[in-house]
Amino acid sequence: MNAPATPAMGRVYFFLVLTTFFWGGSFLFTKIGVASIPPQLFVLTRFCLATLIMLICFAPRLKRLDRGTLKRGLIVGTALGLTNLSFVFGIQGTSISRAGILNNLFVLFIPLITGLVWRDRIGRVNMAGIALAVAGIWLLATGGGQGFNRGDLVSTFCAFMIACHIIAVSKVLKNDDVYLVSLVQFATVAVIAAVACLLLPLPAFTVTPAAAMSVVYCAIFPTVFCFTLQNTYQRYVTPTRAGLVYTLDPVWSLMAGFLVLDERLNPMEWLGCGIIFMAALLPLLFRLSIESRLISKYTSRKTG
């Protein structure tokens, strides 16, 4: 059989950018949803619906599910569950503008975690990025706005969990069926959210039409749809280039917060958010420069 043709790079980048658009939209719809639905219940309903959609669409693949895929999906799904619980509690306690920027710190947490656990070299550029991020967080905390509140802290922890999830996918998953792994992940998140619902008392609440629509949006687009796009197209670009595309997430959340929720940041908060954004972006640009030079060097040797 012939190998499937590599899609045009324009198509690849279009769908990766589209992925960031829907992920950015999840900040807005989650904020709307948790305004009336308790955060842990929001995660439970979102991932129960996502699991149901995956079961309907990919039920014939279940016969391929083996113990190894189930085990690896559970491990990665646990990281994803903690990511999503911290995401909704962070969104509940801060603006989506600030949460989007703080979530982007996962770019810096990845080299920090791999350096501490696997003794990978962190590098001066990543250390400089971490220092910039600390400076940005300090500006958010002292900039005369709402300060660095509990929601900001939880959103920063969410960035740490995003990094853990990305590392888990890289270190744990083998040549598994991506749809089966996603199904197991989603089901695992639903179970973790159900446990959170049992452990954390649920206040009285009313499900509004806007909140119900938010759950449906988050189950379909940032979950089922985006995971499928990411698994389909990210393999055609390097991790550095994918990381650069994914830095668009906070751009969409900032726009949504400004245009839809009328969120406003004071100048010091804008500066703090900008510094945090650059802290995540600059190490990626540095790695892209090195990557481009290596590719150019390899190409010139091959043609020379």
C-alpha cells in the first residue's frame, strides 16, 4: 500500500491555528458555564458528553483496545483530568485574559520538569524565560489591579499540569490508536471529575441555556474536534513550530475577554501579561532559529 501523501503545509498550519481558535474559545465558554454550573460538575458533563461522542463515532475500534493502551490512556488521562479541573477552577477565580496568559507558561514548565526529573539540560534561554515569567507575575500581583489572586495561582498550576500532560503523552504513549487513547483519556477525566463531585460539596445551582450551550461547545470543539486535529496534523511540523502556533491560545482568550466579557486590564497588568507572553515565546523563537540553521546546514551538505 502507498503511504498517505503529506498534506500541504498551508493546510497543516491552517488546522493547527484553527485548533488554537477553538481552544481559546474554551476560556470564554468555560467562564460562561461555571457562572452557573459548579466547576467539577462542568468538567464531568463535558467529558461524559465527549466520551459518548467518541463511543458513537469509534465503537468498532473498541475490539482493538488492549491492556497496554488502557493503562497508558489511564496515565495520560489522569494528567488531563487534573489539567481540566485546575483549568475550570482557575477560570472561575480570575479573568480569562489573565488565565490565558498564565496557562501559556506550560512552555517554560516543560524544560523545567524534564530538567529536574530526567536531568535534561534546561539551558540559559529557558532560565531567562522563567525569570521573565516571574517578573511578569510580580507585575500582575503588584500592578494595582486585582493582584495575584487564587484564580491566578490555580491557572499557573494548570500550566504546570498542561506541561505534565504533554510530557506524559511524549513519554508514555506508544504506537497506540489515537482515537482509542483519546476515548480512554476522556473517560478517565470523567471519572476523576465524578470523584471531585463526591469529595467537594456542590452548591445549589441552575443550568441556564447559556451554560448548557457552553458544555456542548467545550465537549465537541476543544475536546473531540481539537484532539482529532492535533493528532492528525501536529506530526507534520516540529514540536517547536507547533509550540509557536499554540502561543496563539492566549491571544484568542484576550480578544474574547475584551470583546465579549468587557474585561479590562490596567497598564501594569497589560505589561505583566506581555512579559509573561514573551517569556513563553522567546525560548520557542530561539529554538526555531537553531532548528532552521540545522536544517539549512543539513540541506546544503546534502546538495553540495
